[in-house]
Amino acid sequence: SNKWRMSVLCFLHSCTQTSLHFKQMFVFPLTAFYSWESNFTIEPPAVSLRLSGEKDDVIEIASTDGYLYLNGSLDRENKAIHRLQVEALNVMGEKVKGPYSITINVQDINDNPPKFEKSKYYGAVWQNSHPGKPFLRVHATDRDDPTTPNAKLSYNILHHFPNPFKSMLFQIDNVTGAISTSELGSRLLNPQKQATFILVVTVKDLAGMSENALTSNIDVEITVKENIWKAPPKVSIKENSTEPHPISITQVQWNEPDAKYDLLQREWLPRFPFTIDQNGTIYVTEPLDREEKELYSFFATAKDNEGEELGRPLLILVQVEDINDNPPVCQNALTIFEVQENEGLGSNIGTLHATDMDKKNTLNSRLQFRIVDQNPKIPLDSLFIIQQEAGTFQLSSSSLNKQVASTYSVTVEVTDKGQYKHCSTEYGNCTILEDTPEGEVILEIQATDADEPFTGSSQIIYQIEEGDQNKNFIIETDPQTNRGFVKISKALDFEMSSTYNLTVKAINPEPLVKGVQYNSSSTAYFRVVVVDANEGPVFSKNTYIADIFEDVPVGTLVMTVTANDPEGDQIRYTLKNNKRNWLEIDTVSGKIYTAAPLDREVEHDYRVQVTATEENKKSQSSTAIFMIHIKDVNDNPPRLAKGNHLFFCHPLRGGVKAEIQATDDDEQLYPPEFTFSLGGSENIKSDWEISRTDGTHAYLSPKHTNLEEKQYSIPLIINDNGKPPLEGALNLQVNVCRCSDEGRCFIEVENHSGMPSTGMAVGLLLGVLLFIGVGITD
């Protein structure tokens, strides 16, 4: 190059192109010298050569013969570059040419073994510490060139003493020298069994990849300390505590100060009633209810200042102890029994069922039954008895007579030795809940016929003649017994009718003989009482659907949902599964608004649940689906479908081109039509051109073949055909580069500033040698 022509001796000639770089520590006898294949010929008026600069008493030149030689050894670690000057002298010793510069780069060889910074390392590790978390680092250095493999170090643990297992208890990062426990070591290290280990750590240069690598070893003594980071025993807390909260319940502690503590839920809970302070003390923040959740399990973690876990999470168990805080509950608001008037003494009528939410099989949930009232009290005040523990009703007398009383109401006290509840039972007429399912038998009736059995004359058919205008009931007859079963045929509605006075007539399928009429004994009267059941609100629709553009302002009204409560209670609306928080609802009116910007490209059909809940003690609720179809607007500029890095092989050939493809995240109702153009200065457009091939593809190509070998940043503009159209601007990174035989871009690895690489040294010296053969002229 021109640069080197200006910096070498122009009067030297007859030199072959030999690399001018020396291997360091290449030792010569004092009488020997090192030269190129040809000596330097001197032309008049020059008669001798003089070498000056950084010779360091090692590099010399034969003043008359022109040989450049070494009279000693070079050491790159002491001096990596020698800068020299050569002058041509006449017979008077006067300079006639020069000085001209020669630079000699000393090429590194692997002549320095790595060395550890200490003669021995000491470290401590906690039992059960987090595997892979460093607790000690060893470090070695190598005086060889750090930009070459000669100084690339690799660490390894050869073995450790003692080793009671086949696998290593410790591990080391072969690049950083960081030592940590292995998975096995994290589980098995125990100071009670073995408190001290000696690791033999080796370090190799050449990245440990060669048998010729130089090696050093070091002993690392490790002490295993007992870990106080242990899970505490299970904590027991009485439910519904009246003490001021929060209440301290247990504590965890890391082995060293300054750990950051946190709690991690093991299962999702709508509310998490625990917290931890930075001393590791765990608190319960509110009273707990055993009937809501009996056992809580979660994790306590300890982390360092960088957020890395110091050890394994600890499992915390909190048991909620039961107290007698729940009264008995009658299984039915009204329990109905039916009994024949001819039933004998001690006959079982039925069982009253009650429950208690306190802990099963404890005194808190033990129920006992006692009759406290009977109405009417005829012919006796105590016609019924109840088993104290089981709740089973029995007759205490055989005095039942329908003509005396057809219905009895009995009040039973159910107690759990702390709280009590009165439950009602009824014998005779029928009382049912309005949500009793269709097809259920609510009453059994019996008529008799003296005609010949199992003939049409004796078969009985039951008909409801009055009291059932809406056909809510049917009666089916057992043909073998002529027993009638009154069933619900249509759903009942307390709000429509709370009482049915039914007139039932028993007839034969065959007509009676002339002169015989059905009389009053063929007719019965029953009273059906419907008990109100608290029904949930009812939405006007099961699914609500709305269309909306994605660019509507926050706060836009989307739709109003409505629900009505059969009992007329006030309704409160809420949203569920509103995972992106895009919507909000007015809890009173049911109006749904946008609560955040919508994005069709994130989700084009957004679905939530709307819940309508009664504002009363029972809080019945129902749910409907609300879905919005988010309509697209052109809000995403075009972009490249693939990366923005291209390359062309240097030297350029005519006609080369590279394909690019554009895409758009917006919805494409029609085939996309993108336009491509170059931005930037006129210089860009004079060197490059873009040509569109179809609606999504274009070619980038150089306009000429004189482009330099370097990286170019080319502004590219892509426009879509949306309404309104959007423009995407980006920079294409294009490398014009030397290519390998496979047609791939070959880029030299950059060197650290100030540190010449082997390739650089060879390049510099070749530059010198290219011009050493040029003769000196006046």
C-alpha cells in the first residue's frame, strides 16, 4: 500500500517477500544472526546502513551487508512491538537517505503457564444451599496474549477429598472459576457427617482444548456450615380470632443478615392473609375461617440484593383450628312426613336432617334433637317422639285419626351444645319448595273400589278437577295397588301462586251402571303450599355481542346488560375474566364501557363474564357472556417479514440483487399492496435501487460494482394501502464483504484496541516487505 511505501527504505532491493515477524523467545547464539533469504544491496553514494530505535540490544543490522538479524531472544510479554528506523550513510558517515520506519510485531507463543492469585483458597458453604449459586471464586492469570487461545483459561475440579459418592458434590464454572454446590451436594452436604472438603482445582490455558495446554493446580478448602434456613413446624391458629391483627405466627431466618424475604403462594387464593417482614417474621393479617379453608400451604423465600434465591423455598403450613361458631342448619326449610292413620305405636315416620359446618366428628358438630312444640295438641300433646341423636320420628301413640286432625306441625330444636336451631315438620297436607324438580312425587293418595279386583270396574283413575289452572300437577296410578302419585309436571313459581287448593276425583275407566253416581267419597281435597325459594337474577340474554373499532376512546359506552330478580331485590353487576382490563361496568346500571385502549392485533374477540348478584344476605347470582368483536383500523405501519440484514459478495458482480418481503400486523381484508422506496441522501440513491416485484416483495440491488467493502445503512420506506395509509421507515443493514467458497459473508474478528492480533502483525509486516526491494534513488 502507499502507506508502507512511505515508511520503508526505498534503497533496499533484491528481498524476497518473507514475513518480518519473530517468534518470541527464539534464542540465537551471540555469533548467529537471523535474516531474509537475500541481503540488502547498497547503491552509491550510500556505503553503509545504520539501525536505530527500539533495538533493545537484540535486533541489529549488518551495516555493509544489509542483513537484519537477532543477537538475542525476543519476549512478547516484555515488549510486543519494536519500532525501528534505518538510515543510509555515505563514506563520511553522513545520512544520505532516511530515516525510514520498520515495525516488528512479536508473535505470541504459549510459553507462560497460568498462575492462581493465591497459594490456597478457603470458602464456606451452607448446608442445603441453592445449587449453582456461587459461594467462592478462584482466579488465575496468564501473561500470554489475551487475544489468543494461549491466554484463554479453563477451570475444572479434578477431585475432592473425601468423596463418599460417585458424583461430585461441588461444581465450577469453567470460564469464571465460580464454585457452587451441585444438585447432589445441595441435598447431601451435612456438617454432622463431613464438615471439611479439599477440592483440587486445575486451570489450563488454550481453553483446555489441547493436550499441549499449560496447567496449574490449587487446593481449595471448603467448610460446610449447618443451615438454619429450615421450615418451621406446622402452625395452628384458632379460627375467627378477635385479637388485633396482624398477629405473629412463626419465623424463618437465613444464615446471614441482609437477606430479602418474601412469601410465595402455592395455590391461587382470592385473598392471601399472610405477610412477612424483613426479619423473617410471618404474620396472619386477618381472622381465618376454618369452614372457608382448613389448611394453608405456601412458601417462604430468601433472596439476595440481585433477587437471586439464596436457598430452596421453605414450605409453611398453617392449620386453622375449629371453634363452635356455626349453628345447626335444617336441611329443608320445611320437612314433610306422610303417615297412615292406622300406623301402630313406634312406627318410623321419617328422619329430620340437619347439618353443622363445624369440624366433623367433634363436639362442635355433634347434633341432638328435641321436640319443643306440636300443633294441634289433640287428641294428645305428645303424639310424636324423636330419637335424640339420629333425628328419626316415631309414633308414641296409635291415636292418629284424620277425622280429628289431618295435619300436624311439629317444631324440633336442634342443638350442638353451644347453638341451636328450630326446624319445622308437617304431617298431612303438602308443603314444597318452588324449585322442586319436575317429575318429583309430592303426595301419595289412596282410594278403594269394591268391584272385582283387576278389572276396569275396579281400576281407579285420579283427576284434578279444580285448583290447577296452569296444569302444574299430574297424578299417575299404580295399576296393581290403585295408589295415586301426585307429581309436578311444570315448574312452580311462588311469585305466581303460593297455594294450590286441589280437588281430586277418583273414577273408573269404565262407566258406572245406570242409576249409580259418583258421590263425595270419590272426591278428596288437598292443599299444596309453595315455599318461596330465593332465585337468582335472570339476564335478558344468555350472550351479549357487540362490535367496536379498536381505536375508540377510553370510556366509550359499548352496551348495557340487564337482569331482573324474581324477588325484586336490587342487583349489582360485576365483570369476571376481564383478563386485559379492557372493560368496566357500572355496578348499578349494567352499562359496560371501555376502560383501556383496545388492540385487535392482541385479541380480536374479547370475552368476559357479566355477573348479576342480589344485594341481600343470600346473594344469589347468575352469569351471562359478553363478547366484543374488535374491528380493525389501520394502526400498524408496514415492517419487514424477516430480518433487516443483507449482504453482497465483494467484488460485486453486475445483476446481483437481494429479495426483501414486507408484512403488516393489521387485518388484511384484501391482498396487501405495499410500495417500496429509498430514503436518505442522493448518494444512497446513486449507489442503490429498489424494484417492486409484487404486492409484498421487492429487490434491493447495487447500481454499480464500485462499492467499497464495508457495511452500509440504507434507509427504506414502505407504505401500505390502508385507510389512512401508514408508512414504515427502517434501515437496512447491508454488508459488502468478502465471501467464503460457500458464498457466505466472511468478516474478520475485530481486535481489542491497542493489542495487535496475529493477523494484524502479519499484515503489517507483509506491507513492509512488499516494498523492501525498491532501490534508493536521488
